[in-house]
Amino acid sequence: MEELARLAGITVRTLRFYRERKLIPPPRREGRIAWYDDHHLARLRTITALLERGHTLSGIAELAEAFDHGRDVGDLLGVGGPTEEEPVHLTPEELADHFAGEATPENLAAAMDLGYLGTDGEEIVHISRRLLDVSSALVHEGIPLAAVLAAAKQVRTHADALAELFTDLVLDHATPEDLPRLRPLARSAVEAELSLALDRRMRRP
């Protein structure tokens, strides 16, 4: 316990408190010896990162329960499953490989904030293969994952506004039952406008 606390940069007293609150899973026991491993250390570093981002211990406890019991973080945050996007199941090692060593606790916390990551047993689930592939490609092009996730947060805000605009347009002139059928039109319009916007931006000095 002392070694784990030292590596995590916290006190033994804090570690005991986290154990009492069930923020970390119990250690593996051999007789009177309690063994902690890299998963415990990663969890503690993630807790620290979440606290620094303004999360409460109660909220972190809910996230910890989600990871320990295979609940989906998207469900926990009130986000339903994607209707078109393909989720991707990954081991922690595979996730690290995708992001060239940048799968830090801070970046994990940011991805959890966005609802990108969930769990399925001992596997990690990314909510969208397309988003995983794009973010991984950007990281391999030399863009830090923290910057990619910060941009993703801004994209989420604009995407929510676009979805609201399209939904209001349909509901003003059609019915809620028409929304699923007309959804591809919204996606095509946004893709075309983004393509034109990129053309305009690249022509500027």
C-alpha cells in the first residue's frame, strides 16, 4: 500500500479513504499480503486527473462502479447508444497502441467527459470506430491527443447546434416520425458545407 501511494503521488491515508469509498478495486491477497498492480495505479492516476478537472468524488465513484461492473459510461452520462456509429472493443494495451503512448489518465478523463469511452467486462469500448480512427490518425500525424480531445469538445458543441437546427426545421414542417427518414439529408448537408468551408479556409493566407 505504501509503494502504491508513493507511485500515485498520494498519502496512504488518502489511499485508504479511496478504498473505503470503493473508488479502487480490492487488492489480490495472498495470506496476509495485499498485492496491488498497474491497474490500481492507473485508476488512482485517473482519479487524480478527474479531480483536477472538477469532478466530485461522488461522480468519480459512479464512474468507478461503471468500470468495475461493466456498465456503459455513455448510459451513466445519459447518452444513448449510437444509432449509426460502430462501437469498438479494445484492451487497454490496444487503446494505448492507437494513441502512441498518449493514453494518459488526463486524456482518459477527457475522453470519459465526452462519453467516448465505456466498458464491457474487462474491455474498453470506444463509442465510434470513425472517431477512433480519425483521432488516432491525427495523433500519428503529430497532433497531441489532448489537443484533439479539446477540439472534439468544440466540435460536439457545434454538432449539437446543427442537430437542433435540423430537428427544428423538420418539426416545423413535418412530423417527428419523419426525423429518422430525413436524417441522412442532414448528414449530407453538413458534410458538403464542411467541405466547402475547408476549401474557403485553405484559400486564405
